[in-house]
Amino acid sequence: MAEKSVHEAVEAGDPKHAARATRSAGRKMRSLLLDAASPLFRERGLSGTAIADIAAAADAFPSQITYYFRTKEALFVECACRDLLYLARATEQAALQARTPRDYTHALAQTVTASDSVAFFAEALTLTRRRQDLAPLVERTIERLHGEGARAYASQVARHGWRSLRAPDESSRRFWAVAIGVILEGYAMGRSPEALCAEMLRVLGEQAKSTDTARLRLVDDASHSNEEG
């Protein structure tokens, strides 16, 4: 259907419309390939998943995978990055109903540890160590992860009048660093999602406190250092 629309636009003498239709069809195909590849990579790993298997699952041609992603490794990394951002979005949504800092942190930790997306992303991190050409995608994903996490956390602090013990960006980076570390160690030890969640909560400790004021009060690094001193 997409190819037919492109041909019709060209015949009608509208090259701009044809270009838009081509880009739209390309985005749709990329999405289909990512949707098909992700569960296969999760189940079989990179080496156990053939390009032909992904193409068959997406009802596509193997050449389309190399056209859109160049290599199977690049497709693997993009799948892992996309899945991590999907998990981050689900995590933020799960914490929206929290009314206390404790409930908020618990909702975040519970959602993250119930998924294997962090472990999947960690495999992509290992891969990019050998394939530095794939590192920029990982870097952009991490920055987006921290940026969106910081905005979500700042919004909750402002909404409920909590007193944050750290700046939002620092809190977001700390949360994901703890999540990756705890989950990787836990997967290696065969720990359950419940055990992973409990360990995350232990390491994270208190990130904010409930206050009577309705105004956002963030403590900068200098003030925090003074309180500790």
C-alpha cells in the first residue's frame, strides 16, 4: 500500500509528497523490524538470532534489514535502546499515582526490576565496547533517559511539595546507575524480581521527604554538603 501511494504521487507530479510517503513507509518498516527482532534477541541472544529469522518474523526480506540497519549488531543495539526508553516511560507512568516519596521510589524500583530491558541494554553496552561506531546511539539513549527521568521527578516533587535531597538530574542518574548495577548482579546470581526490588530500595534509600509546604524546595550540592558536614 505504501509503495502504491509513492507511485501515485510521482505520476501525479508531486515529488515532495512522494518523498514524504517514502519516509513514512521507511519508518513503518523500521518499526516492524524492531518489533520482530526485539523478542528474538531477548530469547536467543545476538549470536542465536539470524537475520533470516528476523525477516521472517517481520514478513520482510533480509535485504531490508541490512538496508535500514546495516548490520545485525546495529539492529540489536537499537532494539535494546528503544526497549530501555519504553521501560523508562512505563516506569514514570507507574509512579504517577504515588503520594509519598517512599511510594514513588518503590513504584519506580518495582517496575524496573520486573522487566528484562535493563539486562538487554547492558548487553548492548558490552557490544558497543567492541563496536565504537554504535556508541553514539547508546550515548543519546542514556542522555534522553536521564533528561526525561529528571523532568518526571522534578514534576512529582513540585506537584506534591516534597523536599528533594538531590537535584532532579542527580537523582535520575543515580537511580539508573543503581538499577543497572543491581539488576546485572542479580541476574548473575539468579535473584528474583522481588529480591532485586528490595535491593534497589535498600541502596537508593531516601531520595525525598514529604513536607508541609506546597513549594518546590531543591537542595543544591553546596547546601547538601553543609547539611552533611
